Amino acid sequence: MRLRKFDDNADYRFGQGASQFWKDQPDGVAQKVGQRLQLWRGQWYLDSGEGMPWQTRVLGNRTADTRDPSIRAHVLATTGVKKITAYSSNLDRDSRAFGVGLTIDTIYGPATVTGVNF
């Protein structure tokens, strides 16, 4: 699997040759998981069914029972992910913040997914 790396601003990196790609590395799969989790359902104009159902299954009213299973299923459906080895989520209703922490086992080895906060 070959994926273009992100820079510190989560934009694609260009102009650095082969060093700007993840090639068969666990960090590439972790980046893909984070990218898929950041895409809200209906946000991509080419496929409005793609993306996480954040508004209806995770952050909406009465989503306590669907929140974590929806995120886990979305992560496990990512190409290269074998299993989730550690998972945590935190919903702070006072500050209206939600975060997810993940460690995954990929086809290339273990990886940690970072930066999934809303």
C-alpha cells in the first residue's frame, strides 16, 4: 500500500520525492484510519454515502449505544487494518468535545492513530 504523507497541517506533502509516501508501513494505515474518521458522511461530493455517521450515530442525541460500535466498525473496514488492540473514547458534554484513541494491528505491524478529536 502506498499513501502520500500529510504535513503538520494535514495537507498532502509534495516536492520531496519518495520520502513523501508511506509504502507498506503501519503509519500509513494509521493515517488512512484517521483520514477516514475525519470524513463526515455526506461530505464527499462523489459519494455522499461514504464517511462516518458522526451526526446520527456518534454525536447526536441518544447515541451512547451506537457511538463506539460505529467507530470500531468504520476502523475495521479500513484497508490494511487487522484488528483494534486498544480503544478509548471520551465525551465531555460540558465542553462539547469528543476524542478517540486507537492502537491498531495492521498488515504491516502495530500503529497508533492520533488526532481524532471533535
